[in-house]
Amino acid sequence: MTQKQAEQRLHRLGLSGVALLAVLFALIAVHQWRQQRPVPPPVTLPKEPATLMLLVTANRQGKLEVCGCPGKRAEDLTRVATLLKVTADQNRRRGTQVALIEGGDFLGEPDATPYLLRAYRTMGYQAIALSPRDAKRLPQIRAHANGLPLLPPQQGNGKPNAFSLRLGEWSVTLVNLGEPPPVTDERAWQQIASALRPLHHPRTLLLALAYTDRKTAEALARRLNGLVEVLLVDDNVMGESLLTADGTMAAGRQIGQVLLASLPQSRSQVLSLMLWAKGKQNAPKLEATLLSSYGQSPDPQVKEIVDAYYAMRQKKLQQEMQQLLAVAQKRDYVTPEFCGSCHRAQYEQWLTTKHAKAIMTLKERNRMDKQCLTCHSLEFKMRGVVTVIKNRGVECVDCHTELADPTMARMHGQRPGDRPTTTTVTEQICVRCHDRENSPNFDYRTYLPKVTH
């Protein structure tokens, strides 16, 4: 082979290498583009149109837009709005009567409430059930409801609140039990049974909501046997995820004559509750599945409302961010009330955990010493003193460690959807205090759900 032939061969190999690299980069770009712009999954329609379909959301906690990885973007209210519209339109075209219902725990910081309720009106919600936590701000909700039907939880008089929807030839009666009385309280349940029996009518679906855990819900379903057709509870009644034959996720199971079903535990999910009724001779059939808003595009009308909220919020954040940055730059102590002024739902949930009582626990056991306070008190860890005992202990910056970093704290002030990522609470953060010596039985997967908000 001559030198010229060798040079030509090397030139051809070089061109081939460049072409191969170009193809490789193109494949990578296409892969990334597909990940960033996922194709929305088709809404699975039953072979036979349902008589009724109730689309139920819950646990929004005031979050109109969610920061984090691309998968989290499915939790945005704008994408859930698209899922609701597509699902409702497709089923209505087949003759199914459809209603949109909010199942509770939808409030977060007070500033978001009017915008969220305005979005619910735009989306066409026909009933708004309030959890006990929502009900604490009932005057504010009523001030901005503007005609949205509200269903507060049961009051102390033992008579549950009820609301009826007319859907074609059928009615759906919603009953809000709130935090129900213990199943062993015979007197209370006699009162509830007396209130529920008159609500039974032909072609009426009686649906009860209760804010309780899965274990209690099973006993509650047995208590309501013969009184309601459906019981929705604020917990995952299925345990592990269960995919049905058509790829949807089951959300309910039959206990006696009651369909026990889960309110959505994720902001990206919508509960689809369907009823088939083929004439008077056949017993109605009920089915509960979960739909996901993953891959949906933002709804333009709802996006306008969400954008307006964050434009207002960014102006208010400027002053608060200066305070947070000043504290972060000094590596100083941030109180839970400071964070709770914006993250109201998360703060209220934190108050129910043992983390919020960590200092009080030490005081009750006469263990207010340096060794224990280092883990039990964020203020002691940051300042070396304890000035407040009640509602203090393991607090926001203990777990969300990025808030102590000025660079990360500045990112915290950005609009949620514009943030590149969100730091998650990892097992490594927890075991700084929950080590083998102090928490020998600590299991990250078991303990994290107890404080998640």
C-alpha cells in the first residue's frame, strides 16, 4: 500500500468515525427529547360505556405547580386539568354521565386558595369535599367559592353532612364523615345509621368519605355495610400497587356490599369511579381505578390562573427571600413558623409528627442535655441554646438541608417549575440521628411515610 493510499484510507476512516459520532449524538438527542416530551398515555375506555363516572382528585395541598424531576411535573394542576377534560369528554361522547369531585386536603398556603378555587370552577368541579384540615379554614374557602358546592366534614352532633348530584336518571349522594367516630362507639353509629337510611332511594349511589387509615377503614366499611355503596378513605387501601388487565391501577376492593376505595394519594393521580347499571333486573357494577396525568400537556385556561398566582407570589417572595438568604448566609436558625408561612399544609402536618415534639419528649424525661439536644433540637444545633420547647424539635432544615446553603436557598425562591431539581430527603440524612446506637430498629422505608408531607 502506497503512502497516498494509506492517507486516503485514513481519511475515509475519519469520515466514517465522524458520521458514526453524528448518528450517535442524534440518537442521544432524540432519546432526551422523548424523555422531556413524553407521549401522553391513551385514556383506557371500558368496552361497554359506564352509566356514571366520578372523577375524584385529592391531596393537592395547595400545590398548583410542582418542582423536581420531569416525572414530578405530572403533578401540576394544569396537566391534571387536561387529564380530567380528556377523560370526561371521551366518556360523555359515549353517553356516560360524568362528574368532577374534589376529595379534600386541597388547601396549602392561604395565598393559593382563591386561585385554586378559581381553577376548580374553570375545570367544572361539581362538588368540593373538605377534609378536617381544610375545614379549619372554612370562612376563607366560602369567601372564594363563588358558587362551588362545598361539603364540610361531619360536625360533633353526629349527623353527617350530605350533598346530592343529579346525573341523568341517577343521583349521587356524597356524605362527609370527616374523622369518623370509633367503630366501637355504638351510640355514635346509631346516629349515623339513622341519618344515612333516609338517603337511600332507587337509582341513587350513596358515597361516603372518611379521613382515616387503611386498617380503620376496613372495620369502617363493615360498619357501613348496607348503608352506603362506596367508601372513599384517605389512605392506600390496596397496599401494593395492583395493575388490572387493561393496564390501569386498581384503587378499590369489595368488603361486603361496600366498595372500599382510595382517594388519590398523589397529585398526579385521579380516581375514576364507574358504575354500570343495565336495567332494573341486574345489580349495578362498581369499579375504582387510578388514572395518571403523566405525559399530558398543560391546559391553557388553567395555566393562565396558575401563572397569575405565581406572578403574585414572586413579588411577595422577594422580601421573604431576603430574610431567608440573610439567615442562610449566617448559617443561622430558621424557625418552622417561617417556613410554614408559605408551606402551611406541610407545617400543619409536621405539627402532628413526633419530630415536632422532640424537645418536649426530652423535657418530660429529664434528658435536656447536650448529647440529646444535638439531634432533638435544630435551634440548639445551630445556636447552642433552646428558647422554645413547644412545637420545636426536628425541623425543616434538619431534613431539607439545602436551606442552610445560601446558593440552594436562593434557588428555593424560584418559581417551582423553573427549578432544575429538588433535593430529596435520603436515608443518609436520617441516619445522622437515627443511627444504630440511638435508633437500633430504624427502617427508612417504614419511618419516612410517618413524616412525609
